[in-house]
Amino acid sequence: MASFGANAAGTDLEVYLTGSVTESTCEPGLWVDGVEISNAVVNVDSVTKTEASNSSAEGAVGTAKQFFIAPSNNVSCTVPTSAQMLIQGDALVGLAKSSVLKNTAGNIDNMGMLLTHNGADVLINSINSFAGVDIDTATGAVQFEAQMYHTDTADVTDAGTVAAPVTFVVTYQ
């Protein structure tokens, strides 16, 4: 067994342990442009600083990039007819859209990433249920869109990156 040093400081460490019990042993995968992506990165189109400033208004900028969470090709399974997804991320509050993720891995303060499902807000840090028209019955795919989002009325003055990590904990039925 490893030996760990003692520390008298009284700090907290929050750890999330996740798993799921499913009716189908499908492993989720990320699909972009019809291809399963192994590096788990969805690249949205670049915009200029002027476009990002959104005429000094809060709101989505650039083109939304469509992607899918669907059963991976690496595991054979019965196509699910519904899915529950816990979508975890650092959500910004107080904006017109409730599903904007903070630009925690990028370097522009007043930009975030909007996450939607069929154009509608998703619940960040909550379970989202997808069934019927929300899930493709032939593939088990659930469609999402990612789009850059200007979070205030100040102009974007510097070029940089917008990157927002998000975790999908998927349970298929």
C-alpha cells in the first residue's frame, strides 16, 4: 500500500464518482460530421473579435456545431430507445440562456460555450431525459449543438480561445 504524507490543513476535496446501470450495455461515443471522434473534442467555427462582440450584446455568435452522443462502434449493443444524461459542467448563471458553459479552459473572460439539444437549452448539472423524437430510433443518437456565446455587453478586445469542458454521464434504456 502506498504511503501518503499527513497534512494538517483543513481543505476540502470534492470528487465525483460516476457510473450507471443500464438495460443495454452500450458505451457512449462522440460523433461529429458522421464520424466517431476518439479525442472527445468538438471544434466550433472561429469568429472574428467583431463577430464575437455580437454588436455589444449578450448572445450566441458564429455557427452552431452539431454533434451526437450515441452508442460507440467499439461495443455491440441493442439500439437504445431512450437515454438519461447527467450533463456536468461549469454553468454561467444570470444569462438569457441557461445552458452556457464557462470558458474555463480558454482565455477570453466574456465568452462561453452554449450547449443545446435541437436548439433548446439543456439542464447543466442535472439529469436530462431523451426519448421519442429526442433520440434517433435507428442509431440511439442524441443530437446536441455547441456554439460560442458572448456573455456580456463589453466588446471582445483580445483574440484567444473559448473552451468549456463538459461531462456526459449516459444511461441507456
